[in-house]
Amino acid sequence: MQENKGISDIASSEGDLSDFTKICRAICNNRLISKEKLFKIIMNEIKSKSEGSIERKLSIMQKLNLIDIVNQKYALNSNGKILIEISNEPFVFSEKIEKAFYFIILFMSDARIQLATLLQSINEQNGDDKKNNILRYFKTDIAQMIWNKQIVQKNIHDLEKSNKIPSMFNNKFSCMNKWLQIIDLVESKQNGLHVNLPKKMINSLTDSKNVEKIFEETATKYYPEAVKFNLKKHYQKLSELFIEGHEKFCTSTVGISDADAVGKYVCLQLLKSGIILEENHFFKLTGELKQDNIIRSVMIGRDGKPKNFSVN
């Protein structure tokens, strides 16, 4: 995540997060899929006829770390694989864990600061109308760093003069606002938009350093009764979920699993059970699992982090 970089190429047509889930499902069913084939599936299943919108959706999904491009074909990465495991048809966010998952990937991505700033802008005047929320947001330093400052200032001038919302502002704001509404951070009421988060948490989200405690932040919103992981109390649950995760994300005939997928899956399932464990803490605990002969080996990637697990 690069501070203030943001995800700038967004429009209202990319606001439905369930589209990303459907695209992940299409890729999962094909493992590696060409751009041409994937475009046809998206046009049929999501009813998206605009190639520009499809390009933006796929670009956003890459920036949210859901998909990768491998040899000019699309493939799910660790997060995309997890999403398939926790999502239910017909992608209507019936499970709280799905909203928690999207909260995590949105606020672990380059979109974190722009979304947190939008929450701050709306929260400054809960119940305000769309035009005023847009004005407050695009007057922020963050918005003017993500999008071209001169273009933003010209659109602000036009909006204040004509009282009509420019299409650029409408597209960017509508997309982000819909993301936040889907995951229950913002609610549209009769008198305007309202933020469903305490101010302390909004302020926490504006600090990119707090991404290291993303599961604690997620618990605050979705699982407020959750407790922090305790090795003595929760080790058995951890080991059971590790085995479950290894089996789900084992992609090799020799029994090697994707460490990133297993780690986040275990932390998500623990959170669903009311236990908070950050991913970096999980990887430290793999030593305990190895000592108990559950893990046979941990293969380290070029970045120095665990890449694969094998089990006994």
C-alpha cells in the first residue's frame, strides 16, 4: 500500500462489489483465463457491455489484490481464492464475513486513505446531501493528491457556480460511496448520508500504519465482542483451522499449500468465531504448529515471508 496513491480510475459502474466476486468465480472455474474469454463471461453474467468498465473492474481487482496476470492470462491470487471459499450464491452479502473480508481488502489496499477521508468528510456533517458531501471531499488534500488538482479545483468551481454535480465527481463519489454502503460503513437515510462508525475508528483508518492491526479494526465494526487470541485458550481452534485451510488451498500433488491464503483464511475464520488474530502473529505461531508436528516445513519466498506450507 502506497500512502496517498489511491485508486483513481473508478466510476459509478464499478461500485457493486458483488461484481468482483462474480468475476473471481468465473476465473476460479477456468483457473487461467484469457482476456477475451473473461470479457465474454463478464458481459454475459454481469450484463456489463462497456469494455472500458470491464477494464476498470479488472484493474481495480488487481489493485485490491484479488487477481493477478500470469502469462497474459488472469488468475486468482490468495485473496481471490479466499473470497471464493467464504462467498455464497447469489452474491448478495448474506454473510457478515463477506463484508468483513471486503473491509479488509479495501482498507489494506491503496484505497484506504481515500475511503477513510470520505468517511471523515461525510461524518463532519452526518445527514448532509450528496452535493455538499462531494464538495467537502474533493476540497481535501487527499482527494487533490489522488486526482489532478487543477481538474478537481475547476470542477469545484463549476459545481459551486452552477449547483450541478460534474460527472467526474459523481462517478468517483458514487463508486466509493457504494463500496462503503455495501460493507455497512455508510447508510443512506431520508435526510442524507450517515457514517456507521465511531469517530475514533474513522481516525484510525486514516493512518496507514494501522493496517498492521486490520483484524482488530475489522472486529470493532463487525465482531465487537471478539477477544484477542490467547495461545492456551485458542491453540486447538488455531490448529484445526490451519489443517482446514491447508486442505482448501493445497494446490500441489505433493501437498504444498499457499501460505498467504491459509494465513488470512485462518484469521478470518477465527474472527468469525470471536477471536482476533493478526496475520503477522499467525505466521509467528507456525513455529508452535511445526513443533507439534502439524507443519512439516515452511518454504520462504523472496520477500522473506512464508510462501508455502507442507504438513505431516
